[in-house]
Amino acid sequence: MSLPLRITFNDTDYTYTVLTRSINKETTAIKISLLGEEFTIVRNQQHQWYAMETSIGDKDDLLCAIAKNVALRYRL
């Protein structure tokens, strides 16, 4: 498990943890922990990242921002 990472989204700070161990350019799915829940971020064929487990109550924009942040951090 990695150290907690922070992101500011809509003037609110969030802390999330990347649960996937080895991340490289061939990685297509990344598990994260956010607000006590686990989410899987996957890459589609257009190389865009999105969260698999989304429902009406989830913050889709926040999960997309986290996906972008993870992709930039690990240079995916």
C-alpha cells in the first residue's frame, strides 16, 4: 500500500490511496481507496481513464480528476 495522496477538487481536499502495487505503461486497471471505499480506474482504448464502479451518488468528476492525477504521476 502506498502513502496517501491528496487532490483538491472544487475547493475541497480529498485524500486517496493507490492500492495497486506495480504500475507501469502496460497497466490498464488501478485500484484506489477514496473515502473508505475502493474504486477501480480503468483505461479504455482511447487511453482515457474512468472509474468502473460508479453510481448516481458517486462523484464521477472527482474520480475522473483522480484518474488523471494518477496517470500524470505515474506517466501513463
